[in-house]
Amino acid sequence: MTGDPGARVPETLDEARAIIAQQASEIEHLRRRIDDDRLVDELREAVRLSVTASAIATPVSHARLLDLIVATKTGRTSSGRAGGCWARAT
């Protein structure tokens, strides 16, 4: 087993215990950060889903809906032309 070449080797049992306590504290800190990161990821996903649901559920005016349909069909949008194209099709 190879260790960090720059790591100090404890000379006494008390020094070794102090290093072990410090490492245990650092490990606990890192575990808490992992838990925090998971929580942040879950919150980010919840917000993304909320925004998506809000966008889908937002009411759209009839004129805007027609514009979106024509834009999807033609690949471009032009409010005046969209209404004109739809009016001619009906």
C-alpha cells in the first residue's frame, strides 16, 4: 500500500489518533456535501418539472395557437401571414 509521499507520519499514538479524528471529521463533512448535492439535484429536477408543467398548462389565445400551428408546419412564424394562411385553409 502506497501513501501520499508528502504525508507526515505520526510519531506518537496521540498524533495518530489526532490525524484519524481529523480524517473522520473530513469524511463526515464530505458525506454531508454529497447529501446536499443530492438534495440540490432533486430540487433542480422539481423546479424543471414545475416550469415545464407550467409552460404546458399555460392558456394560449386562439390567434397564438394558430400562429404556433402554422410556425410548426412552415418552420417560421409571421403573425399576419399565419392568420391569413389559416383563414384561407378554412
